[in-house]
Amino acid sequence: MKKKQEPVVIMMNGKPFEVPPGGSLGVLALGNVGVRAWKKAKEKFEKKDVPGDGKEKK
């Protein structure tokens, strides 16, 4: 059974914003906080596609 990964969420203009693994201009505008959140989201995304998880092409 797969565990659903929780998205990386930061506050942007007082509202929660889900940080996409591909990044966004809004995240960049937040500076250091946005970049750290983006790196965390990217790391979670890359861990999801780890080789050897049974999804190899045959």
C-alpha cells in the first residue's frame, strides 16, 4: 500500500500555498524561504521515483 506524500506548504500572502517540485515565480519571489521550500518539495518528489521500487520498464 502506497503512502500519500504530504505536499510542502508555505504561507504566501496569508494563504497556504502548495510548493510544486518544478518551482514557480511566486516561490522565487519569497527569497530564501521559498527556495528552501522548493528544495524540500523537489527532494520529496525525487524520492518518490527511486529506482528499484518495482516500476522499472521491461
